[in-house]
Amino acid sequence: MAGFKALKGQGHTPTLFMAFLYFDMSFMVWTMMGPLATELSEALALTGHMMTAGEKATLLSLPILSGALLRILLGFGVDKFGAKMTALMAQAVVITSLFAAYFMGDNITYNALLFVALGLGFAGASFAVALPQAGQWYPPKSQGIVLGIAGAGNIGVVIDYIFAPIIAAKWGWDVVFLVGAVMSTVVFFAYMFIAKDAPESVYKARPKKLKDYGKLLKDKDTWWFSLFYAISFGGFVGFAGYMKVYLMNIYSVDMAAFGVEVFNESNVKIIAGYFGALTIFAGAVLRPFGGALADKIGGIRSLYIFFTVVASLAFLNAFVALPFWLAIVVLFLIMANLGMANGAVFQLVPQRFGKDIGIMTGIVGAAGGIGGTALIQTLGWSKGAFDGYSTGFMIFAVVVLVAIAGISVVKTRWRTTWGINSGGMI
């Protein structure tokens, strides 16, 4: 692909790779609660705590919410202390949380799980570190593909869905946290020795004060980008976090039959992990292609395409009782377009706020996390209130339509103002 070839001779490839690996590992442990939702619920039930639908939604959404808020803090840290130091400090908190969950084991309580979830938020906040660290090394014309590659680390959630249920079934849910802790430790040291902050000749850090956040929050473009990313990344991470719960509640019979027929496996939790991984894989792996397409035809046009597909399919899922295989196809396409939309949004952000990319990545990334939290809570509420998910999908589709209308509002102004001198396609 032309976009990838254009990176040859530019930037710092080892740092780009480590930004991807760091984000990949971080995303994997950040979303670990999702594919373990059923196992954690059963573990708590053995201690006498039966999780309600609301408690389950809170547990799954808390890492997303804390990660969203911490992205602002880590974005500030990138500009103040550098991306590498900020990443290492955040990763240390994550590793500690993972080991804590493992050592508590079957004695863990719901409240303890909430504290673990808060700690895992630092993994979600890694987005505010990995993307600017990679982007600082490359020129504006390559930002879409570069940030798409770094952001494709969200494929970590696919690994979660494939292996976490299998490990939990064989050795226990707590061993999943141990594996995550050990792997995170390995990445911690690899990142320490390989990744490098961009030198001043390439990127000059401009440490910000709190008032700088206020200044950026007064810029209406900050809010537009936050809305678009709350839809794209929020939709991706929200569906990813809730996917196993959704599949187990709606299609457990279909998955059990498929598992016995194809894998001679009756454990529906493992089969749900496979299908969850399949749908999430699309959004994870296609993010760089979304960025590359945006580099070629412009981020605005790309978002039009991706959001229109997402809204259409979400409405379809809301109003039509889809058979299992068609539902998987629809979910696959929704996640694919959300993933590509992620790349398109961050093709535009560095061009508009290049001098403030650290803080802006934190702010916009936080909006994405908040969007994911809202989606999980909406789906949980829909299930609890109506014993189904149609209302949840309908609300999500309507919000996507609002974002499409927003693109129509800003496109002319963006193309005729900062877009003229941005250095890339708008």
C-alpha cells in the first residue's frame, strides 16, 4: 500500500513498533474484564455476591471511564515529562493492578474488582502516550498512516477474546491476570530499552499548564473532534467491552450448537470468545487503512463513508431480529467501519492541533473513552429496562447521525481555514 511505502526513510521505525506493541499490550489488559465477564460473575457468585446487570455494566465500563479521564493526565505528562517516562510510570501501575488481582484470586470481592478496574484505566490511557510518541517522529502528510499503525495496537482486545476464556476454563480466571502481568512486564522492559522520544530537531516539546487545557477547550473544533471520536473509538471499545455479554445473552444457543458441531466444544463461553474476537478483529486491524484512506481522499470524506455505514447497520440491528450468522456479519462490519473511522479522526487531529498534539490526544482520547462508557451503560440499561438491546442500538445509531450532521456543519470551514495550510488532505 502506498501509504506504508511512503514511511520508508522517515521517522524512527523501532519507536513506531514499540508504540504499537505498548498500546497493543495495554489495550489487551485494559479490556480484559469484557471477555472474562461471565467468569468473574460466576466467581463472585461463589462468594455469595450475585452481580446485577447494572453492576456488571459498571464493572465493564469502569476501566473505560477511568482510562478516558486518565488520558488527559497522561497527555499532560507527555508534554511535561516526555512520552517514554509517562508510559513507564503508567505501565508500572497497570502491572501492579494485574498482580494484585491474581494474588487475591478466589477471595476477591466486587469492590476489589472495581479497584483493579480503576488501575487498568492506566492501560487505556496509554493511547495518549503511544500515538503522540509515534506521531512526533513523522511529517503531517504521514500522520494518518503512522497514527493508524500505532493505534492498531487495539488488536490486543482480539487476543483477549481468543485466549482469556480458554485460559480461564483450564486454569482459572485469576491466571489470566497473571499472564497479563507477566507479558506487561516483558513489554515494560522492551519499551524501556528500545523506544525513544523524538529529538528537539524533529519535535520540540512545549510543556503545557492547566490553563492551556482551558484554552483548547474553548476551541469549538476540540469539541467536534471529541464528538467524532466518542462515536468511533467509543463505539469500538464499548462494543468490544460488552460483546461477550451481548452474544451470551442473545445467541448462546446458536454458539453452543456451532461449538459442538465444529470444535466438539460445548463451552459456550469459549465459543463466544471466538466470535467476539472475529467481530472485534475487523475494527482493530483496519484502523491503519482508515488512516491511509483519509490521507488519500481526506478525513472528512472518509468519516462520511464510515459513519453512514455504521448508522445504517446499527438501525438494522435495532429493528430486525437478525439470525445468528447475519448478526455476526453486521457486527463485523460495524466494528470494521468504527475502526477505520478511528484512523480517519486522527488523520485530521494532528493537522489541526499539531503544536498541541499531546494534550489534544488526551482530550479527544478521553472523549472516546467516555463514549465507550456511555455505550456500555446504554446497552446494559436497554437490557435491564426492555430485556433486549434494540433500544440501545437505536440510540447509538441516532447519535451517529448527529455526528454525520456535525461533519456537514464543519467541513467547509475546515477546508477553507486551517485545512489550506495543514500539509495533508482534509
